[in-house]
Amino acid sequence: MNKLAIASLALIVLLSSCTRDRSKPNIQYTPDMYVSIPYDPYGINTIMSDSMVAQTPPMGAIARGKKPFAIPEGLEGYAFAKDSLQSPLKLNDFNLANGKKMYSIYCAICHGTEGDGQGKLVTRGKFLGVPAFIDREVTDGSIYHVIFYGRNIMGAHATLLTEKERWQVVQYVQKLRKK
């Protein structure tokens, strides 16, 4: 075929496919793409009997980029962390500044800006018995363990702070203890 016949045929196909007549439907090559089935993400799953279980991670799963904390929760783990765990970060102005920032966000409300146990929640009578850091025999490891798991009425802060931020808070708390 010559080029003119091919061009004419392509023009005829192109013009015949473009129409303003909306009374007849267009051909759908992939109907699932045009008319998809809506699913309610929290609705009843017809395939699995308990759809909420399907949305939880499997037991023992570790989030990408995270490392598990090998020291267990409890008094034995606290004692082990107190004796053996040391901060892997260098003590420098950047780490102390970020530790102070994280401390003021997450810790000062209870422990006070000076670590004296007189934060706003304590002075307003919401919590009683928040310890001052100076009164405690603590090490880097014991502070980190308490930040990770919590202790007594203090909740765990492992999900709120990254590992590096936890160690920076530890450094800042140790600086407050020396004041």
C-alpha cells in the first residue's frame, strides 16, 4: 500500500472513533478499571473470617529500619541495662541540644525543666511522686531502659522517640543531674 492509502485509512478510523453521540456507550477494554468494586477497609471481609487480624503485622515483625531492643522489660532487664548499657553517641553540643529539645517535648511536663520532678503536671497536682534525677542512682543504661519501657506511672516512650533521640535525651538527663 502506498503512504496516501495508509494515511487515509488512519484518518477514517480516527474520525469514526470520535463522536459526540453519547447515547451509545463506548467499548470498555478493561471494565474493572472503569467500574471498580468499592471496598470498605474496616468492613466485613468475605474472604477472611476476621478481617482485623489480617490488618495487624505478624507476631515478632520488626518495622523496616528498626532494631529490636534485646534487653527485656522488668527488674532484671533494668538491672542488666543499668550495669552494662552505654550510650553509643558522642557527647557533643548537637546531641545535647537535640536531647534538650526532645526532653522539653516529652519529659519536662512531668520531670520539670531542671529535672527536679516539678513539672507542670506535678505542680498542678495531676501526678504525685515524680522523681528528681539527682535523687536517683541512674546510669545511661537505666535511663534508656526507663525511656524505652517506662516505669511505675511513667509510660513507655519507645514509639515516640527514635533510638538516637532516646540516647540524646539520656545525655541531656545526665547533664541535668550534674547541675
